[in-house]
Amino acid sequence: MTLTLTIDGREIHAPAGSSLMQAAQLADVDTPVICYHEATTPNGLCRQCVVEVDGWRVLAPACVTPAAEGMEVHTASERVTRARRTLLEMLNASIDLSQAPEIQQQMDDYQADRERFPGAERRAPAMLDDNPFYVRDYDKCLMCWRCVQACADDLQFTYALSTGGRGYNSHVTTFFDAPMPETTCVFCGNCVAVCPTNALISKTEIYLQQGLDYDSIRREKRNQRRAQDKKGGAQ
Amino acid sequence: MIQAESIVRSTCPYCGVGCQVNLHIKDEHIYKVDAPFQVAPNYGRLCAKGRFGVDFVHHPGRLTMPLIRKDFGVTPRQPVGLEGFREATWEEALELAARRITEIHQQHGPAAFGTFASAKVTNEDNYVFQKFVRGVLGSNNVDHCARLCHAASVTALTIAIGSSAMSNSIAEMKDLDVFIVTGSNTTETHPVISTFLREAVVNNQAKLIVVDPRQIEMTEFAEVWLRQQPGTDVAIFQAMAQVIVAEELFNQEFIDARTEGFKDYAAAIMDCTPEWAAEISGVPAEDIRTAARLFANARTGAIYWGMGISQSVHGVENALSLANLALLCGHIGKPGTGLNPLRGQNNVQGCSDSGGLPHVFTAYQPVADDAIRAKFEQDWGTTLNPEPGLTVMEMVDAAASKIIRAYLIMGENPLMSEPDLRHSRHVMEQMEFVLVQDIFLNETSEYADILFPATSFAEKGGTFTNTDRRVQLIRPAVPAPGQAREDWAILCDLAKRVEILLGRPASIGFDYAHPSDIWQEMARLTPAFQGIDHARIQREDGVHWPCPTPDHPGSPYLFEDTFPSGRGVFTALDVRPGAELPDPEYPFILSTGRVLYHWHGGTMTRRSKLDDIYPDPTVEVHPLDADALGLADGQWALVRSRRGQIKVKTIVTERSPQGVVFIPFHFAEAAANELTLDARDPKAKIPDYKMCAVALEPV
């Protein structure tokens, strides 16, 4: 069964069950996203994908709003554009988005003022370095939950990550804030793969950013017992 | 932010899942690995090894120059480190190798060669390897580590249905209805497959039956967990079959149309009741009934298994008992069903498919078949040996009795993977000539006379075939270290030199410009591959063989209409004891296997960041046993068997049952195979790595 709706004045026939985001794709309209990822269940958290629907009091998150027969949808109205721009400005005020090129691009596209909220309290927790493979640098975390979802029922079914705290203090963590090696984590890194801001980043990558060369990176945190490998020279 | 200079699509070099990876390259190094979310078989998912463990590629221990042993010609040979070798030019090393091979061939004939193809290198490398061994040396003594892993599964499936690979694909897993996982610690050995199996349970309400002595993670997702005593698998599955027959839960239509021998089989197993099996296995009879009903009443039922089934002195019977269940219920030949041995190595399926076995050419075409042999003889322009060759452990026997005098080994580490290592080392010491090509000096290449430096997966092109028969590409991503060369290129140079020294009038063809040329030749000789070439894989990311024509879509699942052998065959089975049972002197059963963070003999993962998270050899001991032995968690223990002893760190856990200890086999400093027993399944010749008797004490 197909639905007929209008997106930015264009009539679209979308399969029943489509989200507004999928319907917009049929109209060749790209929706900007932050929390949405193709591999995780959409949950409408970030609200960057909002669109305006005629007759609706509030803006609708396109990733989780089902398309309906006869809907009149506007994806680039002044109200939509202002909402998206403001959201970017607020995120940028409290979170380090320096390693989120897609969000940086959106800030350019929406002409966001990167200094609009200079007094905002920045999220600045210490970098968590507790395993050989990746670090958790949560001053870059914008709480999209993709990592939690990837670790749970969307990709890995391992359930090592969860959310903790409330409101502004809500954050991604582990059960009892345990270090990763003490959790059910199997270091698949599927969480790292879906992180949009490099809050989760492989150690190799972060050491390269810090200017270490590959040789030093390889020696970093190597097991002392194996400092000399009899079969291949120094580790 | 770090910007990649290039991103190269490849196939993960670790397990048989065959995950597609993107290698991110900067300054000729792989600094990051991720996976495309739209592409089978892994759809973006990876495990620790694939995502964080390919740093071995850049380890300074990589072999960069051809090496010749300084005491070349001295027997018995001793293992030596790099200091025991001298660097040589390719010209010198190849010429010396060709001369030694020729001398041994002239003195002792083709039977003097034992050769090891490799489940780690490409199909193309393996094809050239067996072409050299069969076509130039005239020997069929070519085998590889598949013999040590799924030989029993292959033998059993050949008996039951005439096939030898996973019948169904990974893509079907998330839509399963009921499935059995047995003898497979899937979360650690096939981590990405385990995510799809868990997805079936968690998101799609599939029912999982786990049959395993160890409390593996998959048990947390199971509807029923049958915790049998090690080595009693046949009793469990035959009792499930008995329930299905007695309660008439079988699929009469399927049995009539597709199988033979049902009546005799049904009569033969009537006394194999769940109570009978409970006595043998320690599993409550009612649990066996529940599992049997669940499986038989399923819309679709699939069976997945690993080494726990095959690595046994009755491995063939274990796997046959699973085939019986699938045939009884008609759970084969449809999506979401099937008999699915999970293959271990990245290209163990492909090495077997490419002719790396003693009795068959490519895609299981028998060397003893005159018409098949004539086809290869005509294409290659030579005469070929009709006698099937020796299997891995038979080659060790033949070497011990001086029939085999030279080993040619490509990318395998038999001195970690064979059982009873002390015996294997002794045999190796006596060899007249040992030629190895590999990427590192390891426990086997320490015995080499000549050691050729080979390229890793990241430095060459070609194809790997994963566990669900999907042929996928690897692509060169970084330059080869030093003078390392592709295995196929080394073999071609060597083969041409041996042909000349042997005075052959014409070469059988070792002039390939690219791995795709090798694939073309292989496909020409192999009906099941004829629809596949590198260009098509490039377009489609991967193709499941059999694929006979370019317009054939490939075969994600098999046996829809018929079995290769015609009708499926039921086999009534006797329950036989293990080869070595515990006694007062050696009171524990030892089972060996793998852990998530390491890979087989450890040649790669012990040279990776992965070693940081799992640095020490371990033994799992039940708390009651640990108390009785005075062993604490984290304490070092000496484990002894009648063959040898090793020192390992104790993990006190209820994961292994009382009376059973588990030791992973990745650690050269405490190789589990010092302890294991060379007792083999009589049909498949696979050694039993899952059951021997040991004693433990604190140190």
C-alpha cells in the first residue's frame, strides 16, 4: 500500500510504514541528522531532523514520525531552519564538536553562530583510558545513544554501555561506572564505529592526533613481559 | 582529525565469518579499521580482532628477506631464532630450494614430499601451491589445517548428503525459528555470527538450544541448555532422534521424498531413550525431550556446530548424529535451516575448495576419477598421480618412518596446531629438508632450512572464501615489507626452477600476471566456480559458490531439490568412549579451544595490541576442584599429561564443569598441544583435541 503526501510542495507516493525521513528521500530531500544512524533504531533524540507538518502544533522529528496520507510537510521552512540552527548552537556551546565534520558542515549550512551562548557550562569530564583499544572522551559526547544502542539490541547484544544521571548530567556510562575491562564489553568497537563525534576513538587514532609515530604507538602500554620478542627483535 | 590517505576494502584475515572491512591508510600504515554497514556478511559489525587486531601487519618481526639456515644440511636440526639464519637474495634462496627439492625428488620420488597448503592465504595462492605439488612433484600429499578442525564434519556430511560445506548462509541467521548451537563457543570463535544468532533470539523470538559442557555466553540466550559430559554428544542427539521417532514428530513427506534407510534407522535407535542418554551424558531426560520437541516442531530448524563436535575420536559419528536430526525433520534445503559447520579460518573453506586436500582437485573433484584427472592433465599438459595423498597426521607418521623426507609449508604452524607436539617436533628434527614461506618466524619456521618472506592479507590481492561459501576479495592496501612477495609469485618462481632442474620438456604453466589470471584458470577447470571472476566480485562484493554461470545468482543455501549424493542417508550410531579417560593419576579431562582475543597459534595476535588484554596462558578450573587442589584464582598451575607439561594461570570459574579443565591453545610458552593426545577419528583422521587426561598442581 502506498501513501500520498506532499513534501515541500511536491506530491510523493511512499510505501505505508515509511518515516517522514524515508518519504523525504523519495522527494530527493536530504534531512540533516545527528543521532540518526542507518544501523541503529531511530529514537528521535536530537531533534535535528525536525520538519514542519501543516496542522501540527510542534515540529516533527522526521526519523520517527510515520508518514500519513495527505500530510503537507515542509522541510525548509523558517521555523524548521531556526530550530535546526539553534539546536546546533546549543550543542556547540557545551560539547566539543571539533571532530564531528558532519555537524561542522551543518553549522556552516545553517549559518550557526558558534559563539551564540558564550556563558554555557561546557561538559568536560576526564578522558577515560581503561583498555588497550579505545578511549572514552566524553567532553565530545552529545548523548545520541548510538553507542548504547549498538552495544545492545541494534548490533552487538553485549549490553556493556548504559546511560546514567539525569538532565544535563545524564551521560553514557557502564553499570556502576566500572572500567570497560570489568564489564561485559568484548571490545568489538561497534560503539566506536557509530560515534558521530569521536567521543569514542581508537587509541591508535588519538595517539596519531597527539603526534606520536607508529613505532611509539606500538610500544605504548605493551606488556613489559614481552618487551623483547625472541622471534622478531624488540617489540 | 586524522585523514585517511586511502580507504581500501578488504576481507578480515581472522575467522571464517569473512567480515568485509575498510582499511584506513596513512603513511603506509593501517591506522583504523571499520566496516561498511550495507555489505554482507557482517553489515558493519566487527569484533575486537578485526577492528583492533590487524596491527600485526606492521610488527617489526615481519620477515623481509629470504633466509637460509646457517647450519644448512646439519641433522638433526634444531629450532633457531633469527640469529640462526643468514639473509640471502631471492635468486640464491630460490635456486637452493629448487636444487634441494630436485635432489630429493630424484633420489626418493614424489612420495618423499609432505606439503602443507594454508587456510590463511588466498584461493589463488593455494591453487598454485597444489598445482606445483601435483603437477611438478607428482605427489598428492597436500593437506592443511582443515584436517585438524572440520575433517570429521566434511566426512560425515559426505556420507549423509554428499556435501561438505555450510548448507545455509549467515544472512539467514537473524530470521531463524529454532536452532541448535553445539560444540561452538560462538561468541568467541565466530563473534560476528554470534551477534546475528543473538539477534534472532532477542529481536525475533527464535528459540536456541545449546548443547555444550561449558557455560559459554550463548547459554545466556538459550531456551534449553543441555550440559553433557564431554564426549557424550552422540547419546544426546541420538536420544533426541529417538524422541522424534517415538512421538512421530518427524517429517514423513521429506523422509519419503529425500532420504533412504529411515525404517532401519528408526528400528535401530528405539532403545536409545532419553533415560538411556541421561545415564551416559548426565543430562536430565526431560530436557532432552524438550529439546527434541522444540527442534522437531520448528517451522525451520538449523544446526550450527564447531570443533566440539568434530575434534573427537568419534567426530564423524558426532556430526552424523546431527545430520540424522536434520534429515528426520526435513530441516534442510530451505532458508533458515541446514547443517552448518562453522569454519574456523578466514580461508579454510577456500583452501579446501582450491584443492588443498590430498584426495581432490578444486571443488572436491576426486584425483582418483579418471575423467577429472584427464581434464587437469590436458589443461596443465602433464600426467598426474591417481593415488590420493596423505593427510596431515599421516604425513607426520610417514615422516617418522622416513618415507617423507621433505616438508614444504606455506603459512601454517603445525608445531602449534598438531596434537602431541613433542612427537611432531621430534619428526621435524629428522627431516632432510624443510621449506617454509610465512610472514613471521614462528614455532614451525624456526625449523626451516630456507624461509621465504611472504606478504600478509593487507599487501596482496586475491580471494578468500568464508564459512558460507562466499568468495570475497582482498586488495593490496600497504606496501610489502622489505623484499616480501606474494605466496603465489614465490611458488611460480620456485616451480619453474624445479621444472628446469627436473628436465621437464615444457612448463605446466606458472606465468600469471595477476591473481585474477589464476582464478580464471581455476574457474575454467571447476564447474562450480565458472560463474565467478574477480570483476564480478568487485561489483557484487561477494558471490556464494556453487555458481556455474555468469548469470547464476550464486547459492546462499543448498539442497532445495536434491542432495549431491541423491538421497540423504540415516546412520544409526554406537556410542564409543573417548581415547583417554581420567584415572587416579591423571584425574581431570582436558578440553582445548580458543578465546576471543587470540587466534590459533598466536603468530598474529601475540604480535598485536590484543595481547595486552589477554597476555597469559590460562586454565579454567571449577571452584570445587580448585579448592581440593589448593589452587587460587590467578595462581600459576602445572598441568601434566602423559605427553608433556605446561605452566598456566588459573581462572577459577564454574564455566567448565567439575572434573573438566579448559586450556586455550594460543600460547607458545604453554602450548596446550604439549598435553593433547594423537588419537584420531578412524574415518576422518582428525585428532581429538577435546578430551585427554591431565593432572594439575599449584606451582
